[in-house]
Amino acid sequence: MSRGRKLNIVISTLLLAVFLYLAFRNVNINELWNILKTTNYLYVFIGMALGVFAGSAIRAVRWGVLLEPVKKDIGFKNLFATTIIGYMMNNLFPRSGEVIRPYILGKHENISRASAFATIIVERIIDTVMFLLMFGVALLYFQDKITNAIPSIGSAVIILSAAIFLMLAWILFMLISPQKSLKVVKFVTGFLPAKLHEKVDNIFDSLLTGFEVLKKPSLFFRIAIYSILLWAVYLFSTYIPFYSFNILLTDNGTSLLKGLWDANLLLVLINVAMFIPSPAATGPYHYICKVTLVNMFAVSETNALGYGTTTHAMSFVLYLIAGLFYFFKYNYKFSEIKQQAA
């Protein structure tokens, strides 16, 4: 195992431990255990199954659209299986799925691994843009409540707005003038060490290749529709488990629209946790759930952690079961996958 890989494992483990400590610090474990024992897990299962299976299905179809310039009519079965295996591996080894997915699909569909990897970079850019847009919407909708909870949030809104504008402007620049944007990147990376310079340039070359699909209006429209639909699925996946813990519900119930607005804020903040390189976002996910539900919606700490613990565990188990099913169906070996992820 390389020194870099060992360092990544150490950092991931430390992040996991620190955030789990922050999440469960000063929490009444007996009360939490009683909540977990008496919870109706039906809503948790429905919500997480929706996110895992419907979400992965939409991701697979969207990935097929991104791959159309490389190869048309790639079978849904291979796209779905590869997506599920990739997310299972991401849960076990952070960021490994992005490397494994091109390898697996390339093997089944006889396409270039580099071309498949380029589409995954584009996929991540699209997801990030959707996240930033939804984050901006959530900040505007909950502006008063967030300002009361976090007085300094005004600066964050300005920074986020600037980040969204700059990212969209840069993407537009890459689409209109790919060669000029490549020159800009090469100029900037010229100040980096040779090895890092080459790596960044190769990634950007792959990104430009993947962006070719966005130049075709029909494909761009389909990708946009699938991306919006994907966010909607994850939104309902976040919202449905509220019913297992009576979160945000009153004696008179709560409107679906209000519940979805509340779930959207939690979802965008959960996505922040996904950027932290802890295995399966364990720790950051729990901490974000607790802080958001307690500080923004006055949910008890035990109920908030009950939600975070059960939804995280259910999602992890479903990805693991489905991922292992396809893993062994295609006769893969962990040694083979490990070599690709190294």
C-alpha cells in the first residue's frame, strides 16, 4: 500500500472519529436506544429504498445520455449495476467508485476507460451545480431562520452566490472556447510541480471531452430533466423518514409542501457532509443531521440522531446488499477491484 493511500485511510478514520464524537457528545444514549427500539422503520425503509434504487436508476439513465457521444444504446442493466457497485465502493472506500465505474463499464461495453471517466467528471460537475442552486434556494427560503441561528450567514450567502456565478460562467466559457479555457488551465498549472501539473491537465482534458455532450441541445435538455428528477427523488427520500420520528409534524400534521421545503434544507446540508472524505460520510452525516434538525427546527437531539443513524444505516445496508449482488453476479474479485482503485 502506497504512502498516499495510508495517509488517506488515516485522515478518513480521524474524520469519522471526530464527527461521530461531535454528533453523539452529551447525548442521552439510553434515550436514543429507546427511540431506536420503538421506531416504525417502514418509512425509513421506503425513503432510503427510493433514494438508493430510484436514485441509482435515474443516475444510470443520465449516465447513458452522457455516454451517447462515446457509444449509443448502452444497456440499462450494465449502467445500473455499475452505478450500484460504484456507490457501494464509495461507501467502503471514499472516492473509489469514480475510478471503478469506468473500469467496470468499459469492460462490459468495450468503451474507453478514459472516455467513461470523463463523463463521470461531468456528472460530478452537474451534481455540484444542482447542489449550489438548491443551496441558494434553501438559503433564500430560510433566510430569517438561518440568520437567527447563524448571524454571520449573510457573508456565506454572498460567497455562495459568487461561487454559483463563477462556476456557471467558467462552464459556459469551457463550452464556448474549450481551447482558450485549456490554455488558461495550462498557464495556471504551470506553477505547480510537474507531476501534479500533468495530472490536473489530464483531468481537464477529460473534462473537455465529457463536456462535448452538453453542446448538443437535445442531450443537454435530457440531462437537465434527469438531474432535476434526481434531486426530486432524493428530496422525497429525505422527507419520508420524518414520519418515523414525528419530525416537523404536529397534531394537525404538516403540509407536504412545507415538509419538502424543510427536507430540502436538510438535504443540501447533508450534501455538504458528502464532500468530507469519511467512509460513507459516517460521522459528518450524523453531525449535520443533528445540528440542522436541532438548531433549525427545534427537534430533540435524540430524535435528530435517531433520524440520522437509521437513515444512514439503512442506505448503507441497501447499497451493500445490492452492490454485492451485482458484484458476485458479474464474478468480480475484490483483489481486481482493489487494484483498479489503488
